[in-house]
Amino acid sequence: MTATDLSAVRQPVAAAQGLPNAHYVDPRVHAEERDALLFGQWAGLAVAADVPEPGDAVPIDFLGMPLLLLRDREGQVRVFLNTCRHRGMILVESPRKIEGAIRCPYHSWCYATDGRLVATPHVGGPGHNTHDAIRRDELGLVEVRSHVWFDVVWINVSGDAPPFEEAHAEILERWREFDRPIHHGGPDSRWQLAVNANWKLAVENYCESYHLPWVHPGLNSYSRLEDHYHIEAPGRFSGQGTLVYRQLTNEFGQVFPDFEGLSPRWDTAAEYIAVYPNVLLGVHRDHAFAILLVPDGQERTVEHIHLYYTRPDTDEGLRMRNVQLWKTVFEEDIFVVEGMQRGRHAAGFDGGRFSPAMDGPTHCFHAWVAARMEAHRGRARAAE
């Protein structure tokens, strides 16, 4: 099977093969996937908690594209190309508060936080700050289509994906009970993991519970493999749930406060879903998390992890215990994800086979990748 022949990937799980090696190690396929899977869909860029106050701005490199995440004066989170409309100069080099306007350091063209071009010094010659050929209303910052849900800032770089509410209607309905304010746990509740593996392997590992007994023995001691169930929404998301969720307690027996209005099923349940392409989400009765997978080339991924709670004033000691618990779990996954990446350099590996009983969520993701890649290649051939 070649990188361009994906028919075996789209077979039913009992007969399917996994994605060919090229999808993990070949820079050319990585470039294709950037356009087909990440730029062409609603991908996770950051979290709104990164820009908590009006005027906060954070530059982000997303697969080589310089972007600017900011919260405008009205409190709306926006994403722009981090480039001046004059000569393409980078506007913001490091996270900061925009006190007045966004000023280009090259020729001092200035932009409001909503992207409008508001000043063009000497553009018509010394002392002349306007020119008939320079229409400010046409030269605002280029805005990237964005949407905030679950505090994740989702972007559609190509601009042609269906509206977010339509594209992700099924997950919005599934987790509608969690559609309420969530509060970031603060500086200690965010961290990064650098993983020497292709981003898709992190998705694949997260989707399934098959590895729990061997990779997460501590977690499996109370939330066992047999307590888990599969979640599969072909073309949109997949993951796993557990029927046994045990709330964390401190030395005084205290727990985090619950989300209000949850149905009884969430008393003992939790779900962990990969929303395609690159956002991993987890929900529990008393906290949630988001993991954004940002590819750094085809064989390295940075995982941006954020923990959330039902209130902004949760107990600090209990939060620290929760951080340590999840750090342990997520770090336990690194060696298998990196091991699979090294395995993709074996020329004779054919993509692998799936357990029909245990690997449905992972196969669901592979089938989505294959379908999107075939559609992307079909459009490229038509354009030729």
C-alpha cells in the first residue's frame, strides 16, 4: 500500500490496514496533510484563557504560518495573520498587552485590536499620512476564521469549512450539559509536552482504552479496561468513555464542586474524545481538560495541556494533586507514541492491523484521514 493508495485504510475495521508509513515520516505527505487535515478543517490553535483581558495578544506559529491571537477592546477573541499589510513585517514578536494600537515596527502602520488600519505615517510623503491609493478600509489585518468552544480557539485557515456549529453539531449535542462557563485552573494548570512523534499518533493513542492495563496500571486499578466503552462518530470524532470515575479528594475529604445540572449518568462516568483533527478533550463531573496537538514537522508534536474547573476559586492544593495525576497519566503515554513513530521507519511495516473489538475509535480516525486526503488529492487533480 502506498501513501496515495488509501483504499485498504477505508475498509471495515476487521479488514482494514493502518495508514502507510509515509503519513508519519514523509515531509511531502506532511505538507499535504497540513492543507487537507489542519488548514482545511476546524483545528485547535490555542485557548481563550491565553488572552484573558482586552488588549492581550499572543503570537503563534501554526505549521509555519505566523498568527496573532488577541482579545479586542470589546472582549472578542480574534485571530489575525501576524503580518503588516504594507510589507509583510511581523507585528508582534512576543506575548504582550496592546495598550493603544498594534504598531508595525518597520514603518509604523497601526491597527486597532479589531484589525482596522488606523494610521499610515508619511504614506503620502513626509508629513502626509494619507494617499488616495492607500484605502485604509481595504487594508485591515487579514482575519482568520475562528470560533471559541470549550475555551478552545478553533480556526479554519482555508475559510471554506462548514460553520463550526454545523461541522461539530454532534459533539455539541453530546456534551450540551457541559455548555456552561468553565474556568482555567491558572498557571500551574497549563503545561506542554514535547513528543518525538507525528501528531496523528497522539490522536490514535488517546482514542482507545486498549492500552490501559499495560501503560496506565495506576488508572486501570480503579477504572478498568472492562469499565470502558467506545465512542465513534465517523468523519467527526472518536474516543472512549468510562463508567467508573472516582473523584479526587484531599486530606480533608474535600472534592472539586460539580458542574451544575448534570444528569445522574455523570455521577460515575467520564468521556475522552478526540475532535478531529487535533483537539483532545476530557469531561468529568467536576473538571475538564483540553489538549491541543501542534505539529512541529512530521516527527515532532507539542502537546498544550489545560485543566478547567467549575469555579475560579477551587482549592489550590486539590488542583495541584489533579495536575500531578494528569501529568503522570499523559507522560506515561510518551514512550508508546514515540515507539510507534520509530516503528514507522521500518520499510516493511504495512500500516498494521486493527483489533475489531478494541481498535474501532482509532480505525475511525484513520478512515477520516484517508477520506480527507483522497478528497484533497481529487481536488488537486481536477485543478490540473
